[in-house]
Amino acid sequence: CSSDLSQAAGEWKQPFRSKAKGARQMKMTPDISFQEQQQQSYLFIGCGILVFLFLASIAWYQWRKGIKKHLDNLHKRQEGEDGLPLTPMIRICNSPVSKKSSTSLGKELNLRPGYVAANKGGITAVAAKGDGKENENPTTIGLTSLAEYFSSIQLSSPNASFSSSSIALREEVDAILTKALVKSLGPQLGSLLLPLLDAIPKMRKDILGLTSLSEIPSKGSVGVVATLGAMSLLELGAIADVVGMAVSMAKKRSTSAAGTATEATEKQNEDSTEKEDETKEKVTNATEKMQNGESSQTFPSSLIPNPFLFNSHFPRAVQHRLDEQSNKISNINNDDEFDPDAYPVDIPRPVNKTLLPDLYFGYGGALGTHTHREMLQNRLLAILLNRLGANDLEMTFCASSSEKNEKKSFAIHVEVNQKTTICTRPYEFVSSLSQLGYHVTVTPKLNITSFGLGLCVKEDDEGKRWSNIPVGVVIKSGYEDENGRMAMVALPHGGLVLEVTTKGSEEELHKKQNDTVILKGRCTVQHFVSIDGFCGWNSHHNVQVPWKIDDAIDSFPSMTDKEEMERAIRLAGYSAIVLNSAATRQKLPRGGYGLIGTCNDSLALVEMAMWGQTNIYPLLSIGKYCTYLVREAKRCVSRFEKEKRDVFMINDMKSIHKALLSLP
């Protein structure tokens, strides 16, 4: 029995022994396989590194090949200059002046007599000389559109096939982008990123679909115009606000960083500045520009002494500048004679002769609205009015530290019938001009603006035939019809225009002005916030093109009544005091232009203060910066009352303050 039990126990233990042995064997097997797997892993990693290095070398080779391709393309098209490496373009249509326009612009322009005359053969621009005779070399001008110009442009190989033209245009775009990358990022980093240009298939596809630039108006410029045209006034204001804040912060950082260095060198600069020429005076903020009379000096300070004897100093200063212009022209070309009483013809500048042949900046063949003499008279009259207006500035804004304690007012002495009138305010000076025998009018005016940009197309090699392109800035008005179509509006330029012209006979002027004629012809200045960085009077000369001259409208009727004109001039001066002082006190960039408002806002302020309403649209001032103006106007009212000014002066400044609270 015991043997049977022992045998049974042995049989019962046997499976467990075998299982334990198997477990030990299984435990040994993973150790061996792990070592083998580790060796295999090292082998695979090594092979992977080799493969990676091989592929990386191939990729780097291809990358370097792409870099070389773009640089070779750039070098092939490089002209040795610093400009863009552009493939020459040619015009296939060279006479849009002599044909009627088939575009929608042409249909609209056909309503204008001037454009119809241009299509029949061109308008002849004749510059009248001082003796009344016509210019011997008349210039023919007409009108066209930007789309018409682009439709006449193609690559320099007009007989090239579609494929070759596409390749040439693709290489051209690659060269332009290569030049931009290398120039902006530097030769090392810029070159390293050049192959990324091949990863812009959509843009390249769109560009390669053009064998000429005739499709740009429908495929390219329409999108740009739609994007810009879709901008509302709030979006424009937001952009101006962001840009203004960025510039202001950048100036503050640079000022704080350079503060110590500036203090250390300030004394040395004072000594060197005194020895510099007077025409190189540095004007920084809005109030200094107002005291200087203009943003950049046209007349040296020696020609505008204080006090300024209007009857003698004014014609002397104008003649001095005319002599300088005459000498400059004679030094350039001895054959040209300078006629100071002739209307200048605008001289355009080429946009890019290689890419955009015959397209120029400016107004080709268009005459100026004022003669050379009249333009200088405009500038000098504006300087005088601005300096008189600066007499009402707060003493803390005086240019020199010595003037802060004792302010010396700028004065103009006007002699009428052998009696001298001392003028220390702009409205007093304007009143004295009427006493001298001149006809004076004040008018709030609006006209389409292009911010000084003009475009024209040269139609012949001699530059005697030009086609001008009307340019403007169109934005959404916010008004829609029942079908949801937005009413678009062209941005206008607004300003208060002061025009001084001769009336009566020359004998009467000679008698009142002691046998001298101070102002010849006419003199026109305009008051507005300028992009140059201050609010004040500026020369109101322009070019004689229909969309700038014919479309000018009066926001309110012209003023000829003495008291009404004087109040308008006074309100304009007080508005400049408020706007320039606020811009200087808050250290706003560009004198607050675009933040406290633009030209339209300054005119609307005068209209609101004058009549209690305004016809100006659009107004672009930003709310946050308007509060600065309100506070500044309130400060000016308190200062006028403290200085015990005349009641009408205090009331006019209160009108400015009230108008700022009432403007939309």
C-alpha cells in the first residue's frame, strides 16, 4: 500500500517537476533572444543611419541644386544694378489717345467734353507765357484707364509660343522672388530658403496662365481692388490706430535707449548747430512746424525777418527764390529760358522702364493751375499765416527755452496809403490784404484725392502726346440699396481755401501800395491737417486735369463778407492750435495725421464751429484721440480766459470746443 502511495505521489509530482524545468528553460530563452535582438537592433540602426545619410545627402544635393538654379537664374537676369532683375516688356498698342475706349471707364468719360476731344485727336495743352503768347511747343494730352494700359503689355518676344512665354514669365517671377529673399534675409539665410519658392504651386499656376499682362486687370487687379474696396472706415481707423501705436511705442523705446547718449552730446550739438546754415533747421513736432511755417523750409529764415515788412520783404523773398530757380535751370541747360509768369508743365517720372514701359508717375502734358511766381507766393503767404497763428500757442510749446519765459510774437507790418498796420493774428493780416486793394474770398472746398499720386502713359518718343490715368481711393460708404449693393465713395480732400486776387486797375494798386505791386496774379492757400505732420496753411496749387479741378465742389458758399471771413480764418487758426498742441503733447506720430483726423476732419471742425453743421464725409478721426482734442480745447479756453483775451476770441475757442463734442 505504501509503495502504491509512493508511486502515486511520484507520478503526481512529475508534472510539476517538468513544469518547473520548462519554466527554467523558458526563463533562459528570453535572455538569449534579447541579446540577439539587441545585436540586430544595432545592425538595423546602423543601416538606418547609413540610409538616412544617403537620403539626406541626396536631399541636400537636390536642395543645393535648387539653390544654384535660382541663383543662376538671378545671375542670368541681373543687369549689374541694384534694381530688380526684370525681363523687358513691350507695348503692342501705342495709341490709346487716338481711339475710343471700349471699357466701362470710357463710357463714363465719354460724358466729358474733354475726353471726347481727346479721342478725336487729343487735347492741346498750351502754357501761356507772361506776355500772353502761347507756348511754341504744345503738348497733346488725353485720358485712358489702367486696364487699357495693361492690355497693351506683353513679354519682349511677341512671336513666342504659349509654352516659351510661360517659361519666361515663370523664370521672371522666380528671379524677382529670389532677389527679394536674398536682399531681405541676407545672402546666407536667404539663399538657404530659395528652394521653398518651388512650393508655391498655386501662385505659379496663376501666373503661368498669362502669356501677357492683358489678363491682369481681370485676374489680378480686380482682386486687389475688391480687397481694398471692401475696407470700411472702421477698418481704416483700426489700421491707423495700430500703426500709430506701433510707431509711438518704437519711438518711446528708441528715446529711452538713446536718452543718456543724447544728454551727453546735447551741449556739443548746440555749438555745432549754431554754425550750421539757417536753411538746415531741424523741425520735429507739429507745434514747431507751425512756428516754422512749413514742414520743410522753402524760404531761408533770413528772408522772413521779424517783424516782416510785407510791402518790401514779400516781393524780395519771392524774387530771390525765382532767381535761384532761373540759375538752376540755366546751369542744367543754357538754351532754356525761365519764365516766372508761365504755367509749368508737369514732368513725369518713369515707374519702371523695363517692366512697365511708357508708364510714368505724374500728369503728362498737364499744366499747373498757378505760375512759378504764384506758387512761390502761395508758399510764402502760407508761411506767414502759420507763423501768425503760432502766436496763440502755449508758451511751453515755444521752440527755444529763452522764449518760454518771454514769448516774442511774430508780426507783419502792412503799409496802406502811407499808414502802417501791425498784424499779429492771421485774420488781421487777411483784413489788411483787402485794404491793399486785393479781392479776398474764403471757401470750404472738396475734391477727389489721390494722395499726390498721378499716373500717365507716354504715347510718343518725344513726350508730346500723353494719356493720363485717373487715380483715386474708393472705399465702402456703409449704405446699401434693397438688393444689398454697396454704395462706394471716392475719398475726397477737404480744406478751407483762401484766395487773393487782384481787382481793379494796376494804377489803383500802385497808388495803394506805394508804386509797387506786392502780389501778382493770384495767390491761393488751403488750411487742413497735412500728412507732412501738422495742421496749418499750405499752398493750393494743382494740375489742370478734369477729375481734380472740374469735380471740385464748395461745401458751403464762398464768403466775401469781412466779418464772416475774419471769423472763419480765426476758427481755422484756433483749430490748428488745438490739433497741433494735442499731437505734440501726446507725442503722436506724423503730427497725429490719421489719428486725430485727416484733412476732412480739420475742415469739418471749422464748419461745425462756424455754422453748427458740416457737409464733410467721411470723417476718420479715432475716438480715443478725439478725447485728447477735447481736453486740449478745454485747456485753451481756460488759458484764453486767464490771459483776458477779447470776448470774441474766447467765444470762438469755445465754439471749437463745442464743435469737437458735436462732430460725428
